[in-house]
Amino acid sequence: MRSAPRLLLPLAAAGLSAALAAGLVAAPAAASGSSAASSVSAAETWEWGPTASTDTKGWANGYVRSGSSGLRIVGDLYDAGGARTCSWVKIKWLTDRGKYRTATYRNCSQSTPRTFTVNAGYMLLAKAMVCRGGATRITGKCSRWERVWTQGG
């Protein structure tokens, strides 16, 4: 409403009719309501991947999205291996407090991708590595650490 009197003074000086001035005064109030809704920044999204294990039977890709509580890493882990083998993805990120955190997910389905989510909060760097293994642990054939997200690009 504060912008309405500023808009009204130039209109009165120009000698426009009161009906036109009333219509233009109402428009900024409606616009300020919509601009307040648009001032909430939309979540930014950065895509990453695919990252594959060295035998290419496991791979992952996804995105990093900003939110009100920091960053969230979301991805899909695919497994194309044989029986009794699984694909694993390790996500490692550096927090804004200088500590590394890790999260590990596995997929043994051989047909359906597994979606994973990491609420990383405020971080400086995130990396992913895809490996092959069994149902209980990683046995090898890992990719190199690949950058998922870095502060500043």
C-alpha cells in the first residue's frame, strides 16, 4: 500500500480522471500481493551423473535441490548385475562446519531403480562413488569420486 500514494501523486499532477487513478491505485496493491508470492525464491536444481561402477553394471544419477533447510541430494541407483550382486552408491559431502559426512545406499533389484535422498543441509561440496558388492558390503569395482555439487559452481 505504500507504493499507492507515490503512484497517485504523479497521476493527480497529470490531471487524469479520478476513475482512472482509482483503477491504477488498485493495480499496484494486487501486484504487490503477487510479487510477495513470487519473492519466495523457487528452489534451484542442479543435475548430476550418470556415475557408473568400473564394470558398468551399476550406475547412479540425480539432482541437488536447494530448500529452506539447505540442500538435498536426490538420485536413482540402478543395478544391472547378476544374481547375488548389488550396486552401491556412496555420497560424501563437506558441511559448512568443515566436517565430512557420508551416506551409503544399495540396490539389489536388477530391474527397478532405487531412489535415495540425502538431506545434506548447508554444504560446501558433494561427491558420489558407485560400487559393486554383495547384499551386506561393497566388494570393489568402484568408480572414482565424481563431483555432484560444489559451492560456487
